[in-house]
Amino acid sequence: MGQVFEDFVVDIHETPDDANRRNGRHHREPTPTQRALGLLVRREHSRKELTRKLAARGVEKDDAAIAIDQLTQAGWQDDARFAESLARARAAAGYGPARIRAELATHGIDAQSTDEALLASQADWNERARALLARRFTPQALRDPRQRRKAIDLLLRRGFERSLAFAVVRPLPQSDCDAE
């Protein structure tokens, strides 16, 4: 038959906290700084976003502000670094400068930091727009006026400037159409 474990007794009414206390383990509630650091080790967060997430986890507004100030002074939280990271990621994903500016504004990033982040991303917006179109449209499809309109609409929705969208999608010269 099977082995008998006489020392192993399960109390069905015992909670995990009771078991931890019995085993000498004590569960402590993380401090606001620990909670914020836990979020920051996963990815960059803006000050505004971090404040919102801490409030959602039950941290008082004043305690959250103190914790974020400590992490900012220690170099763990930096809005400029967050802005650069987001700008690079969104540019690589095919978004234009207007869309990135709008998203950074929702995170509480000021206009000067946004401009610096866009410069730091070193994005060639013309090339990014062309790459996005190359992924979505064939050269033959862009000969159709309706498809060109869809391409322009896509670029505008993604946050590229109107003049750039029209320049990138401009009609092919007639000689290029005849060659193929």
C-alpha cells in the first residue's frame, strides 16, 4: 500500500497567511516605493502614469508623490528617458510625430521634452512612412486613386504630416507605369 505521513496534517480552515505564520514566514505589505520600483523594473513609466498606477493599487496620493520623488532622485524614474523610449518604440512601429506627440501629452510630458525625445529617436519620417506603405500596399495598388487615398488616410491616422503623406503617395510618373 502507500506510505502513511503522520506528521502531515491539513487544516482545511487554515488560510495561506496562517500557514506562513506557522512556518515562520511573515507577509508584509510592500511600501509605496517598493510598489513603484516593481513597476519600473518592468518598463519605463512617466511620473503621471506611475502616480495613476500606484493610486489604483491603493497608495495614497501624498505617499505616491514621495515615493516617486525618491525614485526620481535615485535615477529610477525619468520622464525624459520615458519619452525617448516611447518615441523610439512608436516610430519603429510605424507611427508619425503627431501621434507620438499626442501620446506623450497624455502621459504629462511637456512640449520641450517631447521635441527632444523626437529628435533623440533619430527617425527619418519620410523613410518610416515609405516603409509603412511598403508593408501595406503593393506598388501596383498605389496606381489606383482609391488605394492612394487609403494610403494617405493611413499615414494621416498614424500621425504623419499631411504634406509628407501626399509626397510619399504622389502618383507615379506615366513612364514608370508603362515600363511595367
